[in-house]
Amino acid sequence: MDPRTENVTTLLFDWDGTIVDSAQLGLTAFQKSFRSLGFESPQAIYEAVYSPNWYSIYEAMGLPKEKWAPHDTFLKSERGTACRTPLQS
């Protein structure tokens, strides 16, 4: 047995939305980023086209390809600093 894990008795997985609702965090980050680039980010469109592949979202929302790299940079920094609050049961 690996000594780093020999005392582990429980392992908890957070299936998105069980403990932390990251969907809202992602939406908020997209909205802030799109605004910073001078574009709208309507929630209804975001929800309709959501994919883990950000580039498919960019295309569906009409973000020009030359804005993808700046959006990536902003989005990664924004999501990395977002407050993740556990859901109340």
C-alpha cells in the first residue's frame, strides 16, 4: 500500500452541484469576461449552448476568434478566484 494513502478511509467526490454549484460560477465568469471585451453574454444563449468546450460556446455566442485568447486568459483567472460556497441542504 502507498504510505501516502494508507490512512485514507473516506474519499468524497463533488459531482457538480452536490456541494458547490459551479454552473453559476462559470456563467458569472463568462458574463464578466464578455463584458470586459465589449460583448454581451445572454444567460439564455449560454445555457442553450453550454459545453465543456469553451470554443464551441464562443462560436455560438458570436465571439470573434481574435478575442478567444484574451477571453481564455480572463476566464481562467476569474474562475480561479471565484468564491466557491457549499450549497445549503
